[in-house]
Amino acid sequence: MKKNMLSLLSLVVTTLVASSAFAQEAGMANEYNMKTWGLLAAGLGMSIAAFGGALGQGKAAAAALEGIARNPSASDKLFTPMILGLALIESLVIYSLVISFMILGKV
């Protein structure tokens, strides 16, 4: 029991001392962190959106082409919903681009 209490006490003391040792002034350090995290958020947001959009468009086009290959007479019935689906997927990627521009505007 004493060993556990000593471990807990050393952990708490280390945490309290380390937080004051790594404290920074609020001026330039906060501005630098906001720019860094803003750029990181915009880049990650766009990369994830582009990756997800490309996967979605690939799967939608593959499914539509497979359906047309199985039944060529249904190509006119499959073409319009496929184009509509691709446009909606692309609009989500463009929405992510707009959000990234908004984040970069704040930075």
C-alpha cells in the first residue's frame, strides 16, 4: 500500500512541476500554435475529403458500369442517377475545400 501511495504522490508532484516548467507566455506562442494547428487542420481536412471523395466516386462509377455491363438496355436508367451521385460526392469535397479556405482565412 505504501508503495502505491508513493507512486501516486510522485506522479502528482511530477505532473504539477512539469506543467509550470513548460508554461509559455501567451503572446507569440499562442499565435504560432494557432497558425500551426490551423494549417494542419486545413491540410488534413482536404486530404481526407479528397481521399474519401475519390473512393466514393470510384465505387459509384464501378457499380454503375457493372450494372450497364450486365444489362446494356438499362444504361439510360443508370446514367442519370450515377451522374447525380457523382455530383453530390464532389459537392462534399468542394464543401471541405471551402471550410479549409475559411480556416486559412482565420490563420
